[in-house]
Amino acid sequence: MSTIEYSSWAVDLAEVGPVYPLQGWEVLMVILGVVFWLGWHVIQHRRETKELQQQVKDYSKQSASHNIEQY
């Protein structure tokens, strides 16, 4: 079953033209991927910093002594 006029791929692909979807969008997709990746790291850093600051805030010397003596 062929959806294009070629019945065989044994031809020069330079003459066939685009052989995959979204031809020409590679640069934009790379840029979007890098922006998403960096954004994820920024969000993750902020969440972890907030979580660690909350743990430091909840820390008390008495509870630390109790936990140390427990073990």
C-alpha cells in the first residue's frame, strides 16, 4: 500500500524531496526543547530550595538531639 506516487524507495532521495514530516522545523524544535529543559531546571531548583528552606525552618535543636539519642 503506497500513499505516494513512488512504488520503490530505490531512487535518489535528493530528487524525492522531504521524506519525513515537519521538514524545516528542526531548529525551532531544538530551541523549544532547550527552553523547556532550562525552564524545568529553574522550576525544579526553586521547588527544592523552598523545600530545603522549610526543613531548615522546622529544624529545632531539641528534636535533633532527640533523633540522635534515639539511634
